[in-house]
Amino acid sequence: MSVNQENFLNLIKTEKVCVMLAPSFVIDFKYPAIIGMFKKLGVPMITELTFGAKMVNLAYADYIEKNINQKYFISSTCPLVVSFVKNQYKELVKYLVPVVSPMGAQARILNKTYSDYKIVFISPCRAKQNIEAKEYSDAIAEVITFKELKEIFDEKNIKEENFLNCKEKFDSIIDSNTKIYPVSGGLAKSSHLKNLIKEREIFVEDGTVNIKNVLEEIKNETTKYRFFDLLNCNGGCIGGPEINNKDISEEDKKSKILNYKKYMEEIIYCHNEHNEDVDGINFGKKFE
């Protein structure tokens, strides 16, 4: 068992824990069974990142509107894209949108609203665990991956089939529009940036090699685009290396996300009543 897993289990024993589920969780775990499984494990509060993603969208729109004459805007939700820019394209750092990721936004919201809880993020991505989480150590107590979570459930003999009919709900405000975030282009599509930037000036790309080509074009100013929605993994976060069902096709993964989004839009009561307070929270971020 990894140190991260041990820390997570120790937190459950000694603290009140709130988990944040990355929106790609539906590729590996069924809803609402996953909530029942967490409850069985001893986690009292389970949230989804969609509200944090909504705050990120609003912050993006606000920044772009106030800096509309900036030449380029590079999305900063993916820690590997940010790392790539900072380490290999330093001259492009000024174009990274200075806003936190949905993980950072949701953590800050929860840390303010439920300050007596320890926040744990559940991720399909090692970079969130090894790189980005360190930046939010004041708000996030631990990060474990989907693979690590499955190992914990297996170890504790917590089986999904036993929770398929559970009536549990998320403990967070649900914004169905941002459920498409883990799919390549999800940020650009859900944030309505075309109200600020012409649709023909918005570019979506994923995959390490493709990202490098895009950054080269921005560096050389040979691109016709202004806003770049970039994710390192193929297909977006649905291609995260820590997803258990990594062998299903990219199209099937995308379908799981879209089907879940549609399903949740049809449910009136999909979350417990919570009033998450964002007043005074700074969703900005500096890149140096």
C-alpha cells in the first residue's frame, strides 16, 4: 500500500474527511454506488468538482474580459501543460491564464465552508498528486488516484454491486454543464468563451506531442488562434494514466461522461442541501 493510501486511511480514522471526486470518475465507478462505497469506508462527505469548475469558468471569463487585448491565452488547468510551459517555453508563461484549476477552486471553497474537514482529492492523474497538490497543501490534505482507490476498496472488500441501489447524494452543489471538463475541449465549451473570443480563434488540443507543436506555433507567432484549451493526456483527462478502465476506447470513455451528464441533468435532487460560500475567495494564481 502506498504512503498516500495509508495517509488517506489514517485521516479517515482520525479526522472528518471530505473527498473531492474528479469528474472522470464515472469511467471507473458507478453513481451513486461510489458515494455509498465511500460512506462504508468511513468518509462522511463526498463532493464533485463541478462547482469548482464553474468558478474557474467565471474567473477565466473575468480575466479575459479585463485583458481582452492580450495576444494569447493558454489554459492552465492541466499541471503537465503548465509545467511544460514553465520549463521549456518560459517566454509563454505570461500567456497562462492566472486562475487555479477546478481542483484548487473546489479545495478553497470547501476549506472555507467546511474548515473542520480534511480535504482529499481523488484523481485519474499522477501529476495532480505529485505536482499540483503541493501548491494547495494548505487546503488539500492528500491526493489518491483512481487506481489507489480501487485497491483500497478491494482491500476492504467494499464491492460496487452492493451499493448500486443506494440513495446517497453528493454533498456539493452540482453544475452539470461542467461535467464535460475531463473531455478534451470541455473547458472551452462549458465556459462560453465565444462570447469574448471569436469561435474561430479558440483551439482545442490534447496529447504531449500535439501540445508541443501548438506551443511552438505560439512561440513563433504563426498561429491564427488566441485561446488554447490544452490537456496533456490523449482525449483529455479521460485518458489519465491512473484510470483503471484505461483499455476501453476513447469514444466509450467520452460516452460515459456525456451519458452521466445527461442522467444527472434529469435528476432534480442529486445533492444534499449545501450552501457553498465563495465570497472573498481568490481564484487567481501566479505563474513564475
